Amino acid sequence: SHAAGLPTIAVSPSQGKFLYVMAKALGAKRILELGTLGGYSGTWLGRALPADGQLITIEADQHHADVARANFAAAGLSNVVTIRVGRALDVLPQLQAEGALPFDLVFIDADKGNYAEYLDWAVRLSRPGTLIIADNVVRKGAVIDEASEDASVIGVRRFMDRANVLTELAGTVLLTFGAKDYDGHTVSLVEST
């Protein structure tokens, strides 16, 4: 991914392992990822799947998707990973129209401005027992700044407000420290749909 010129914004190795552990603990067979980038987090998620499992990952940028496709092939995951290229807010209704079965785990790590809408779609495409994990929700503490004009901070604040009113969810924020300084992610359990 680095050699292909992709931005260095992928999850850290420990965050990738966390995704793997969560997917394995769930016994996840169907995973949805919003934001493929070069396929690093998707590789962790794909490796957690059984042979008949499926990861659908959505990426808006064709170059990123091409790099991810090559990385998934190199990891031996082409049989369980499907990359959908396009804006997530365009692809998600297509998945619903296609009758996509409920997902066991949803990982949100795309453009922060649409996180609240992604959360609504994640719930819509879930079942009771689904985990929804959203990355980059602490933003080095900037998320508590109500006066911030940063689009990502505003998007995450909208996401948090939305998560707080969705009665279908029970969740928490986990802080992450390490290779990417400090940030955090939400882990939400879908209790009803």
C-alpha cells in the first residue's frame, strides 16, 4: 500500500488484531467494511472468516480498490472478499436491494463526515447480536471541542449523537494508544432491529 502511494491511515497492527479477535469471537460469517483503503483491516477481518464466509468491503477510490484487490490476492483471501467500488451511501442501498443477508460485524472506517448515515445503514443491515465497530472517534481528543470546524470532528460528533439515540444499540468507546498516537473506536452491539 505504501509503495502504491496510498495514504498512511490504515489501522495499526494491534487494531487489526482487535478486529480479528472480535470477528473470531462472534463466529462471524458475513462482514461489511466501509473504507477498504489498501485492504489491511480487511485482511485481518478476512482471515477471521471461515472458508464459506464473506467480507464485502466498500471503497470509493478505484486506485485504492485495485491495490486492495492485489493485497487480498497475495493474502489468499480472494475467495472470501468482494470489493464494491463506489460511494458507500450509493452502494449500501444496492446491498439492501440485492437482499444482502444481515451482517454479523460491520466495520466503519471511511469518510468521517458520513459516519452518522453509515451507522443508520449498519443497523439496517444487521441483526440482533451484530457488532458495529467505528474507528477514529476520539480524534486525539478533538471530538470534545464543540466549537471545532473540522469536518471529521463534526461528522464524528454527529455519529456519537446518533448512536446515543438509537435504542437498538448498546455501545462504548475504547481509547487506542500506540503507533497512531491516540484515538479510539466505538464498539456497539445491536440488541434489536
